[in-house]
Amino acid sequence: MEAKHDSVMMKEVLDALSVQPGETVVDATIGGAGHFESLLAALGEGGVIVGIDADPAAVERGREAYARDRRTNRPVAHIVNDNFRNLARVLERLGIGQVDKILFDLGWSGYQIAAPRGFSFQSDEPLLMTYGEGGETAADIVNTSSEEELADIIFTYGEERFARSIARSIVAARAKERILTTGALVAAIESGVPAWYRTGKTHPATKTFQALRIATNDELGALKEGLAAALAVLAPRGRLAVISFHSIEDRIVKNVLRAEAEAGQGEATKKPVSPSRTELLANRRARSAKLRVFERAAALPYAEPAHPADTLLSYA
């Protein structure tokens, strides 16, 4: 599969964050490095950018993007191979106390889809679904979890209506032979759903693969910890932008940001921003993207900014 990645909602993210040259910015999910490169370009001398990703290949893309920036006034860059759930530890190690702008893009890049790590059901690959090296794999979960545990994972993280029958089918298939590839898993999933479900617009393995990916990487736990760490270091008038791609993530982001706003700590967009029709036509992967933004309250009494377009309210 050819590796290709188009960063979603680029204009909306840049408008929302409104990065200024001397600020400190965190891209918590380098991914394909599209957002990272644009945030880097918005910074200048005196600025600092921190790029984080659990995928070593994404970290290398961040380093390559920084190397391409030949400006004499380019900002300082720290590019770190780590999970964003460890954001507080990463910043502490770098000696960074407060951050002006933070971005989380919770989607997985086209490079990860193309890598033979089991993220895609379109080709037969080792059933890993891990972003980094080592750790529990999707194959471990599929082959060791009980039928009830599998059903709970598939229903809770994938919102799959046929979770129980799929779990039953997986257990029956692995009793004959361990499920170690995406092809074997897809076959088990298809055996566990009605015929009409196998011929629908959405591939019958979509939600199960999503659920296993989330479980393998503890994505929801990482998201909660990462958001808490980001809010803890966000400077006065600093902004946090989060792009989510499915309803479970979006609910977490919405609830965390709303709770912070209700506590008087800042202001959150009331509704998520969606991709433009033009972007949807050009990039089908953007169809489920939702952008939510939070702005930390000012340390001093609020003063009307010189340019209304710079306010979160006008953006929302």
C-alpha cells in the first residue's frame, strides 16, 4: 500500500491556534508531520516547538521537517519519541513550564495505514496494531481474552452491534489456529455477522479493528491523561486544539473541555468545527474529523483584543 497522508483541517487548526512567532507550541501527535511543519513555519526566533509521537517513524518525519527549515531565525525544536500521555514528564525533562499552543490530532496517519502493522483490513498483515515497538499486540488480545472480554472490547470501543457474535466467532476460529494476521481476523469477523452486514457500505471489520486498536494502545486512557497534562501547562490565553475522529474520543474531549470551562478556567467552543466540503471531496479520511478548541482564561482582567478575529469566540 502506498504511503500518503493529508493532514486534516489545516486552515481551521492554524486559525484556531493563531500561533505567534515567539510562542512555545506542542504538537502532541506528529503523525505525518503536516501540522508540525505548518506550526513550525508560524514560529520564529525565540519560539519553541515540541513534537511528540509514540511512532519512531513519525518522530523521524518531524526531524526531517525541521531539517528542511533553513531559516536563520527558525525556532528551537525538541522532537521526542514518547506517548502524549507522558506530556507532563516530557515538558519537565525539557525544562518547559508553560505552553502557549497545543495540538492533538487523534487520527492515524496514512503512513501508519501503509505500514505492515495490522491497522488496515485491506491487506493481510501481522496483527500488531501498535504505534511503537514492543508491548501487547492486537494478536495478544485476540488470542488470550475471554469471549466476554472480547465482546466488551468490541462493543465499548467499536460500538459494534454484533459484538457478541463476533467475539464468539473469534473464539471458535482461534480454537483451531491462533489468529496472527489481519486476514485471519477478518475471516473470523465475517463469520460472526449476518450476510447482509457483509455487503454494506461499511466493511464489517471496521468497528472491530477500531476497538482492538484502541484497546491495544489504551488510547482513551492516554487521551484523558494527555488532556489533563495539556490543560495543566496551558499558559494564560493559551489555546488547546483537539481533532478527534470518532464519537467516543469526541465525547471525552467535549466533556473534559466543558468541565474546565464550567470551572471558570477558560472558554471552549460550543460545537465542534467540521471539515469544509472542499476538503471532504479531496480527502475522504477527513469525513469524521471534529475540531474542538479551548482557550485558557487570562491571568489579568480581560481586555478587548486589537483584532476581534483573534478571539476564540469569533472563531467559534
